[in-house]
Amino acid sequence: MCGRYSFSATPAQVREQLGDIQTGENLRLSFNIAPTQYAYVIANDDPGRLRYFRWGLVPHWAKDDSNASKLINARMEGIAAKPSFRVPLRQKRCLVLADSFYEWRAEGKQKVPFRIQPADGGLLVMAGLWDIWPQPGAPLATFTIITAPANKEVAPLHSRMPMVLPTAAQQQKWLSTLTVDEVLSMLKPPADGLLDKYQVSAQVNSVRNDGPGLHEKVGGQGRLF
């Protein structure tokens, strides 16, 4: 799964990797993004602009937003048949931007956090779905991150991981007009060798903590498995 991630890129870094994207002059940085918080996506209805949606999908037909925290992830297996994801999969896909995500390894009663990032040092672009919930007052834009079976780097920590779109061609295709079969053909576990990981401070365990210190290695440990 993906239950916590970070975004600390500058507008220049976003444009360097993703092209001529409208970002605004300043971006809101967070080193500990948690479910129901807002984060940056590029949605297929306006692929030239960075937007700020809430994490945790609220389907357009939902009576309220009480289940948003349960829909932060969408398993790729059987996704086309699930009511919450069926329409977004066909019509409302997005790129979820990050520089890394966090996962935990159980050690006795403790959970040891690791930061997982692209091996090339670039942005982490995750496949997502979005929807608009017509709440009273103002519509609420929300998103979910698609997950896949873990690759070699993540498997020692967790059986699931975000579905990553590492190339510009994959990212552009994800945002383009596709048939259901074409979308489903893109849903694959990420390749081995895409990512690096290292242990970070247990401060990341609390959503109240934020800041660049959460990215620092602890124990002098790099690639552990």
C-alpha cells in the first residue's frame, strides 16, 4: 500500500521532468503527507496544470465523505469492476507527484520506517484516479493511488507498493484517452531496480511531524536488502 509520502520539489524540478506544466511560483512542500491531506496531482482533464486535490477518493455518488480515508489506495487487481473506481478508471486518471514514499518494517513491537525513492533521483510519479464530489458549498476534488504487488526493493518491507509510471511516454499515455483494455494493460507491478531505500527517523511515524529532517538517513544504512 501507500499510506504516507513526501513532496519537496521546486517548480523548476517539476517542469524539468514533466514539461511545460503550470505550477505557480511557489509550491507547498510536505515531507510527511498523510491520508485526507491535500497534495499535488496532474489530472487528465487539464494535463498542463498542477492541481491540489485531497488524498482519499470520494466518489461523485457518495452520500458523504466519511469513507475517504479507506479509499487512499486502489488495488490494481479487479479495479475495473469496483464501484468506487469503475468510472474514474475510464474517465478520470491522474499523476500523483512525490519525491518518495515511506514504508515500515516490523521489528518485534517496533515499526522501523524507510524512505523509498527513485534510484535516479528524479520525481516519483504514481498512477492515480480522481473524482469530484458535489458537496454543499464547493465541489471537493479527491484522488486515490493505485497499488500493485511489490517489486524487489519494496517486497522485504510490504507486499504492496504504488504503481509507478517512470517514463514520460507512460505518464502521457496514462493521461490520454484510452479504452478500458488499454488502461488495464498499463496496470503492472513496477520493474525491479527503479528504487532505492534507506532507514529514516521514527519521527515520520507521527503525522504531526514534518520538515526535511524526515528525509535524513539514520544508522548509516542505505540499500539493505
